[in-house]
Amino acid sequence: MSGTGTIIRLFTVPGCGKCRALKASIEARGWTCQEVNVAGSFGALREMVRLSGAREVPVAVVGDAVVVGPDVAALDRLLEKRT
């Protein structure tokens, strides 16, 4: 499945291997990814925690659904439901 037209907001920090791997998987599937660096912005960090309840990255947000961690299978299932 690719090209859903859905934008995935991906909260990351520089140097995070799991973040890079998840972003690469998202892009390899043809999905659109908007990366948000929480290390450089307290506002972005606060938003990530508000949306996910998590203080770890990566966090992927699709609409009102949240996936914490590098769980590509969960994103697959989530985006499958949206098409």
C-alpha cells in the first residue's frame, strides 16, 4: 500500500537510529512524512507528549491516532483502515 494521501507527523530527535529507520520505512512505502524535531523545540515536545502521553521517540501521528515507537506494522494497519 502506498500513496494514501495521508500525512504522518513524525516526532523525532537528531541522532535517533529508530527515528531514522521509521522515517526511511515511511518514505519507502510512498507515504508523506512531516518530521518534527522535538529536541530543538519545547513547544513541539509538549505537543508530542500531549498527543501521545510518551516522552520517547519516535512518535507517529496520523489524524487522531498515535503510534509510539518504531512500529511500522502498526502504521500499516492504521493506514489500511484509512483507505
